[in-house]
Amino acid sequence: MTSAQKLAERPRTFGYDRAERRLAVRMVAPSLILMFLVAAVPIGYAVWLSLHQFSVRQAGLSRFVGLDNYLDALSSGAWWSAFGQTFTFAAASVSLELVLGTAMALLLNMTFRGRGLLRTLVLLPYAILTVVSAITWQTMFEPTLGLVTTVLRGLGLPGGDIVWLGESGYAMAVIVLADVWKTAPFVALLVLAGLQVIPDEVYEAAELDGSTKWTTFINITLPLLKPAIVLAAIFRTMDALRVFDLPFVLTRGANGTESMSMLAYTELRENRLVGEGSALSILTFLTVMAVSVIYIRFAGGNIRAAAQEKQ
Amino acid sequence: MKASMPAGRRRLAKSVVATLAVGVLLTGCGGTPANSPNSAAAAVDLKSAEGAKGDITICGGKDASGIHKNTTAAFHKANPTMNAKYVEIGSSTDQQRTQTVQRLEGKSTECDIFMMDVTWAPEFAAQNWLLDQTPVMEKIKDRLIPSTAQTALYDGKYWATPFYTNAGLIYSAKDKVAKPATWQQLYAEAAKAPGNRLVYQAQQYEGLTVNFLELLYSAGGEAVNDKGEVKIDSPETREVLQFMADGIKNGSADRAVMTYKEDETRLAYESGNFGYERNWPHVYRLLNKTKLAGKFDVSPLPSFNGKSAASGVLGGWNFAISAFSQNSGAALAYINFATTPEWQKHVAMDNSQAPVNEAAYSDPEVLKAMPFAPELLASVKGAKPRPQSPVYPQISQAIYKNVHAVLSGSATADEAAKKMAEDIKTAQDSF
């Protein structure tokens, strides 16, 4: 919001009297308190934990270590390789999901028989638990008995002899595929909602002006869809950066697929290094926060601008 | 995440006091705490088992074989004044561990006995969560196969009592391959045809540590010695890693093993496409339900080039008594009952688990139910525990991550051997 807009709004707020303001505060308070309890307190606690170390060798022993846990993590190869692998995964899966999701939304927005049924069916993958779908993908890529490998071998195509989940690159490809399969429909749903608010008149006008299907798409549909696509991108990126279940089930983090969340899990759960693990969780949290702030700063303006244009 | 935090504010207050008391240890910040459980850890009182009565609860994983159901029922029948109940607290070992840790952190009195994977005792003992079972082990030790008793030993004390054990076996297809005497012979035979290949567990997880240590122990190598010194950066480690990597490269072992855990291995072998399988004894019964029934042999794990005696890695489950148990007397009585030679026979006969009592293996009824008992006994007696340390999970990660890197070709045997030693030392330096 620019300062000019703020000034323009100011006279209106003068109209409220104090009592009304106090009422507003009181009405907002319960949700603020709830937010504080469910979000701020646990995060604060995790930060406090991350500044300590708790002995795994002697009962009840702990010590304050300041930022040591963070410095150790940031100077370790494990964190940076997990960082790189997580971003590789996020970039590959989110971009594919956006392209495929948008394409699916455009198809579903057409009028044809059985559209309602298809819209429901397309959402099915999103309704399946990630862990369940991960196990399904694992079975499909099983080297000797899996559906994918057997079919590829049967057709004499390359790939039938690859141990997909046992090789770097291929393992990541399967994880990206599993994620795209599951969440492209989610993107499609968001984009479809965006498509449906574009008024028909705009298309009619374009048609009258002799615009081709392609130029209509590029110059009208896409710009008007931008807020929906950006929103989907934010949601998906934040999710992708926290990915845990897919690599955990499919590879246990082997072959270049260990994510930041998996690293934190291993330290916290398996190794019971509570301080070190909390530091990794906070680092993951900060990374995801930073990325969403960047998104909102650079692309978020578009959402607001578009919203204002509509008004 | 929040649930696993060990330190509530009360514990913090306590640890601050402890910190002041042992200030010398901490002021340097680099000071390492004593490597042993607090001397405060209480030992069981054998007298409390006499005339014990009341209820006890045993908490453990899913009772798939029905062994716990049978044992608790038989215990009650033999001791009508006591009642034992088995509670499943997790369907996988990981989940069970998490649930066990949560209960112990919270000082829960729900469970009197926890079923412990053979690698857990040192870690839990270090937290003062378990009763020292040395007195009872001294009393019943002669019932137990020595190697199995060793899995409960840490810092000179016994923290658990073995209930049933486990050791790897080699299954071989009779019509295709011969029973192996050495790993070299097995790999050579397996490389002759794609249908002869070996399948084992080489996914990046605990099972790979076991599969690797089986070969390393047979080759005369070790990971960490009795004194806790890291011995893994050795010629034996390099030789075994190279052997395993070559085996995957030249087709002795199917490349797919890189993605296999126990179940995937079993299912792949059941397809009939392979010659050898390394797996646990429970596979025997399942394999006999497939088209391969009666067409396979079982052998103990072979030696490595005949250099050293054949060896392996012990699995199995031990009883630990919770430090927060309200009825440790009855818990002791239960442990005593479950480890008697008589009941150990039932462990094998009725539930196909490997007894910790040697005589059970030659019992005619056991042999009828478990014809491979002699091979299993050979494997169990030759097997050794995994490194006994409160930071075992980290030690195991150091092993399986680096072994996996060699098998996938992203590290050489030499690099991995050095890195393993380095990573294990880092783990041992944990606060």
C-alpha cells in the first residue's frame, strides 16, 4: 500500500470512536491469543531448544551452546547437500506442476460431456495420502516385478533395466514424478477457479478484434490467471521445500534425495539430538519463510494489483 | 517434533543443578561427560521376585507371530497370582522405538517391561531409563547362548535379558546353485547366470549395516572394539566393500538390492528369478508357502575366503525392565519364566523364533517344526553384536550411508573406509 493510499484512507478512520476501537481489539484478541499459542509458543520453544545441547550419554545433562548448533549445521556438508537437493526437487516439481496443472485446468474449463465426472476423477490423486501413493510408486518402480519396469522391458524400451530408486538422478526423477502426479490436480483446481472468474465479454471482444486462440491465451487468459498461478506456486513451493514423506518412503534419503526435513527428522528422532535437530528445523523454517517472503514481495504485488483492478 | 523433547522445565531446573555440581566437566564446554550411565541406576532386587503378585504390562511391537500372546497366557497359567498383559505400541521397529522413548521420557508407569531391539539398551541405560539386570543375568546366564547375552551388555553391566534371538541365513535354490561354504564361492556361483543372482538388503537403512557387518565380521574385521575404539578403517573393510561393490557390478548380486529391505528381498526371491537370498529365519515358513516350497536349502552365513571363522550379526529382542515399573518383582518372574529351557522350546516350536537356549535347538519337537535349527544355531553361535553404544543410531548411519555410497559407485572403498571411521568418531564425540 502506498503512502498516498494510506492518506486517502485516514479521514475514514477518524470516524471511529475509541470505544469502537477497543471493541475491535477485544474481538480480534481470541484469535490473536490462539495464533500465539499454536504458532509462536512452539516456535519459541524450538528456538530455545536449538540453543542447547542435551546429552545422549548421561541422564539429565544439558548445556547452553548459543548458536553452536546453527554454526555446526551451516558448516556441515550434510546441510548444504540437503539444501541443494531440496531446492532441486522444489524447482523441478513446482514448475512441472504449474505447467501441467494449468493445462489440466484449461481442458476442464471447456464444455464437454462428462466434464463433472472428469473434474472429480482428476482430483483423485490429491485425495490419496502421500505415504500411500509413495508406497504405490515404489512398487511400480520395483526392478524385477514393478509395473513400470516390466512394461518398459516388455516393449523393449530403455529404462526397463534401470534400478530407478537406486541411482542418483533417476531416484530424484521418480520422487518428482510422484509429487507431480499427486499435486498437479491441486494446481489445476486453483487455476480452474481463476479461469472461471474471467468474464466471457473479454473473450468475445478479443474474438471480434480477430485475435487467434494462441494470442488470446497469451494476452488475455495468462495475465488474468497470474494471481491464481502465483498463489498455487506459493503453496506448492512452501510444501515442496518441506518435503519429507516421499524421499523417506522411496529412498530413505539415499542417492541424492535427502531433504532438509529428513535431516532434521534423523537428528531429532533417530539420534535424539534435540538441540541439533531443533536447529535444523529452525533453519528449514527460516529457509521456507525467506522463499515465501521473496515470492510475496516480487509476485505478491501482482495479486494485489489484480485484485484492485477487479474492483 | 515437540513430543520427542526430553527436557521439560523441571528437568531443565534439575540439569542446571547437575551442571553446577559437575561444573568442572562443563566449564570447558569441550568437556565430555562420563561415558557411563549414572551410578544412580538401580539394580533389580532378586528377592522381589519371590512371592511377587499382581499385574504387569509388557510393551513391544506388533505380535505378528503370536509369541507374546502365548507367553503371557502360559505365564499366568504357571503363576496364577500374576497376570501379564502384552501391549502393542508400534507396527514398525521405528515406531516402536519412538513410542518407547516417549513413555520413558515421560516416566510413564504404563509398561513394566519393554521389548528392546538388541541395539537399544546402551542408549536407554545411559538415560537411567532401565533397571540394571546384572543380578538376574548372573543367575540365569548358563541358560543362554553366550553371544545372545552379550547383546545386553554395556559398560560392564547387563541392561536386559534376551528373549529370542535372530541371525542371518542363506537360502539357495536347490536346482540352480550349491550351498555356499564361503562368500567368494557364493558370489562366483551367483555370477554364472542371471537366475543365480544373490538378493540381500542394501537400501540405505539399518539392514545394510547388518548385511555389511556380517561380511566384515566374517573377514575378521570389526567396527568398534570392546574398549570403544574405532577399528573400521582397516584393510578388511576395504576388501569387503570392494567385494560387495564388484558383486553388484559383475552381476553376482542383483543391482536392485540397492532398493531392498527385508520384505522386498523376500518378495523378489519368491518370484523364482534368483539363486541366493540372505534373509532372516522367518522367511523359511513364508517361502514354503510359495511355488519354491521344498526346492531350497538353508545354510548358515558362510566364511569370508576361509580367512576367519564364519560370523554374522545378532538380531533378536531382549526384555528390559523400566526404571519406572511399579512391579519389577513380577517383571523379574516373567523374565525368568520366558527364558527357561522349557519355554524356549515353545518359542521355536509354536512361534518359529530362534531360542536363546542352546538345548532347544536339538529338541526333537523343535527340529520337526524348524528343520533348519542346526544351521540357525550355527549362525547364532558365530554371530556377534553390533557396536554397543548410546550413540548407536549415529554409528549405524555412519556405516550404512558410506557402504551405500560405495555400492552405488559414488565413493571408493578407500574413501568410504576413512569416512566411516571419521563419522563414527564424530558420533562418539556427541555430548
